[in-house]
Amino acid sequence: MNKSINELVHAAHENAKSKGWWDEPRSFGEIVALIHSEASEALEDHRNGKLPTEVWYEAKNYEGQVIERAQQPDEEWKPCGIPSELADIVIRVFDACGRYGIDLEQAIEEKMAYNATRPQRHGGKKL
């Protein structure tokens, strides 16, 4: 069953709360910085030569050393790579929206409708 964006917002925020991430207050600036940190991790993977679709899984062995696998043996192995970092960005955005009561589905639909009215390559800025 597919969940709506707002159902995912609720699930992400409830998970963050249950894991103790909201036991102490966070500033809005801290929340944005955490979103940004996930984008930086995706960029770092790119700079390390990882492809945008490349995924691997990590776990620590009994000696505390990190081991990698191409396939996920079970859910306790951490997914790594650009797709995982992009997912982390979205999860942190969902958590923030849950914290502040933002209707993300409505905001996305509204913004996409506005963006559709903008001219080709509006602004003309380059990276």
C-alpha cells in the first residue's frame, strides 16, 4: 500500500520522536543545518566517485570494524550511497514538517503549480 506524503511526514516525525530526537528542543536553524548535512554527505559520496545510483550496505563486526556488502543481508545493515543520503534529506524534511504541522502535500502541489508558470530556465543562473 502506498502512503501519501502527509502519512510519510507523520511516520517520519513519530519515528524521530520515539528515538528521542525531540526530547530536547531544537531550533529551526538546527533542523535546516541537519537537512543540509545530508546533502553534504551526498555531495561527498559524489566527490568520492560514487555513482548516483550506487548503493552498498555497512555494519560493524564484533571488533568494531566497518564491513560492506553489495546486498543487504538484513534490515540492521545500514544502506549507504547517494540514494540513501537523498532519502535522509527527505526524511529530515518530513520530520520538520511533522514538528511544525506543515501540510507538505499541499505545499508541494502549490509550488509545482507555480513553477509550471515560470519561463524557461528562469533566472539564467549557473552553478
